[in-house]
Amino acid sequence: MSSILSIIIPLFSLAGGVFAGKVFFSKANKNFEDEAKRKADDILKNAEVAAENLKKDRMLEAKENFLRLRGEFEEETQAKKGILQENEQILREKERVLAQQQEQQKLADQDLQAQKQSIQSKEDNYRKKLEEVEKKRAEADEMLANQISQLEKIANLSAAEAREQIMEALKSEAESKASSLVKQAIEEAKLTATKEAKKIVIETIQRTAAENAIENCVSVFNIESDDVKGKIIGREGRNIRALEAATGVEFIVDDTPEAIIISGFDPVRREIARLSLHRLVQDGRIHPARIEEVVNKTKKNIDDEIIEIGEKTVIELGIHGLHPELIKMIGRMRFRSSYGQNLLQHSREVAKLCATMAAELGLNAKLAKRAGLLHDIGKVWHEEPELPHALLGMELALKYKEHPEVCNAIGAHHDETEMTSMISPIIQVCDAISGSRPGARREMMESYMKRLRDLEALATSFDGVQKCYAIQAGRELRILVDSENVSDEKASNLSFDISQKIEKEMQYPGQIKVTVIREMRAVNFAK
């Protein structure tokens, strides 16, 4: 019993503890559920408030977006409406213009149709008139043929025979008129003979000018033996003709012992001829092909010598920075003369005078010397100048970038342009000093040279003329023509035409012989 009790009592204690625990946990669970429910209600209420606020924000934002989009849509709609109105206005204007063009085209078509009808009627009228003209022409030809046949029957002459008789009559009439003109010219020459004789005597009295002309137009080539003259002349004179044709000067081979005279107004040509003849005589081979080869080489050497003379001149005068073309022109002055005075010596003298005078006046002596050397540069231009040499020299100086004061001094030294610097009158004064000193210049030489140049220029103005040389002091004009373009008959006519033009346009003493040379040359190479 006690053991049972000992067992039952703990069991009841354990059951009481369990019951008490259940009661405690049930109360705790209820409290927890109430707290959780309260918190859930709070959270739910907060969520509902937040949701309501978010809903209001979204509604406001959506309303603002709606209003903005509606405004943009209205603006875009308004702009499109304006564009549509403009396009509609443009379409209306185009429709109006198109309607006007259609109306104008309709009127133009009507005018064109009327013109076509008028042209057609005129063509018909012209066709009828042309048929009438052709008919009348045929009748006129028939009448002319009948008249010619009747005239031939009456005169017992054919048309060709009548033409020959008329030509003979005209020829005899022209001959009679020509003879009368010749007689008249002879009578006039007799009347003016005294006047011409006085003129010749006066020119002969001017011995100084004549000596100067001889000195400037003739060179003497000395030879060791007169046997060389035969080689220079060649068989039937072919060598000397080739020399004269290649150099443009005249070779006078006469009885003068151990000397050959080279005559020509251009000193460059004379120098080329002298050097070429010297090389040919030294070499011993003298024939036309060799002559042309040597002359061409000599021309090249002369060009090199001209450049060397120009460079030497500018170095001696202390002038720097000149263009190579100007240096070449300065060297070419060595072979030119002005009124009988050597152009290079004159220019060097003027340059030194200008430098001295400018230094005394306190001006730029270097510019003055430069302008003095270049003041006559226009006289050695290789083409026939259309301007005075002072203006041509100024243009050349401008072309080759010379100082403006130098250019003005060159152009103004003969008062052909206005002076704009103090150097210009110095150049003018020094040019006069160099040219007016005793024995410096001869007027006759310059006019003589100009006449020969004009004579050559006149001949080269004709078509077909390749080269032209005035020889024998202007008494003969030797012309080389292109054999392919000028026939023998045309060469004869060319000689006559040139002689007639010389008579009309130039003044000269005595007479001028015009010789036209046409040479056909065939060259081939054996390979």
C-alpha cells in the first residue's frame, strides 16, 4: 500500500504540474495572440494609410502627366494644322500658276500653229518662185548660148580665141603704160639728181660716223695662207653659202692678203661667225654639215660667255641678288651699241656715276648703282619691242622683283613715266653725262642699225619665211624660206612682194637686192 501510494503520489504531483503548465501556457499564448493581433491591426492600418497616400500621389502624378501630354498634343496638333494650312496655300498657288501656264501654253500652241501655217504658205510661194527662177535661168542660158553661137558666126572666132585677143590687148596696154611710167620716173630722177647728189656728198662728209659704222659692222679674220680661202669658199661656193645661211652675216673673200672680212650689223652674229670660222680652219674639215654643227656649238658657247660677262660685271660693281635673266641681259649688252657707244660700257659708267652722285647727296648709293646698271636693259630684250626701251626695261625689272625705286628710275630716265623717287633724276642726269661726253655717241650708227633691223622685221612678217639677214650694209636682203610650204613659183612671188613692200614702207639710199633662197635637203642615216 505504501508502495502504491509512493507511486501514485508522484504521479498526481506530475499531473498537477502538467495541468498548471497547461494553464500557464494557455494564458501566455492568449496574451501573445492578442499582442500579435494588435500589431497586425497596426501594421494593416499603417499599410492602408500608406497605400492611400501612394494612391493619391500616383493619381496626382498621372493627372500631371495627362495634362502635360494633352498640352503637347495640342501644340503638335496646332503646328501640324499650321503646316497643313501652309501646304494647302502652296497647293492653291501652284494650281493657280499651273492654270496660268496651261493657258499660256494653249495660246503658244495656237501661235505656233498659226506660224506653221504661215511658214507653209511662204514655202509654197518660195517654191513656186524658185521654179520660175529656174525656168527663167534655163531660158537665159539658152539665149546666151544662142547669142554666143551667133557672135562666133558673125566674128568667125571661138570664145577661147576672143579671150586670147582680149588678153593680148590688155597686155599691150599694160606694157605701154609701164613704159610711160618708167619714162616719167627717169624724168623725175633727172630733176632730183642734183638734190640727191648733195645729200650723198653731205653724208660722205660725215667721216667720223662712217668710220664708226665700219668699225661696228665689219670684223677681219686673219688666216695664215690664202690657200685656206679656197676651202672656205668650197666647191661652187657651197661652203661659204652654208656659212652665210647659218650665221646671217656676209663673208667677203677678195684679194686682201691673208684676211677675210666678216660683214654684219649684229655684233653677236659677227662674233659667232668669227669663232665658227676659226674652229673650222683649225679643224680643217669644212663642209655644210660640219659648218652647221660648229655654228650651233659656237652659239651655245656665246650664250655661256654672255652669262659669264654678266656675272663678272655685277661682281665687279658689287651688286648682289640680281635675277639670272637680268644677269644674262647685262652680258648681252657687251654685244650691243647705242648711238655707236658700247652699251655695257655705257651702263657700267652710268652705274658708277650714279653711285658717286647718290653718295654725295646722302641717298642710297647701292640702289642708285643698281638702277644705273639696269637703266638700258630694255635695249637687249630678245624680241622686237613694241614699247620704248625705258618702259620695257621697267616692266622687266618689275617682272624680276626689283626694288620699286629702281623700277621707277629705269622707266623715268627718258621722262616716259612720272618720277616718284630721288634716284630717278640721278639716273637721268648720269645717263646724259655718259652719252654727251665728246666721242661717246654717233647718231648715224643708231639710225643705220635701226634701218637694218626694220628691214629684217619686214621680211620675217611674210608667211613661209624662216630666217632673214640684212647683209652688205643693208644693200642686200637674204631670205631663207621653208621648202615644204613655199614652192619655186611662190618664192619668186615672195621676192617681188617683199621688194614692193620695202619700196612703199622704208626709206633707204640706192637699191636693195632681195634674194629668196629655197633649198630642199634630204637627210637619212645608215644604221
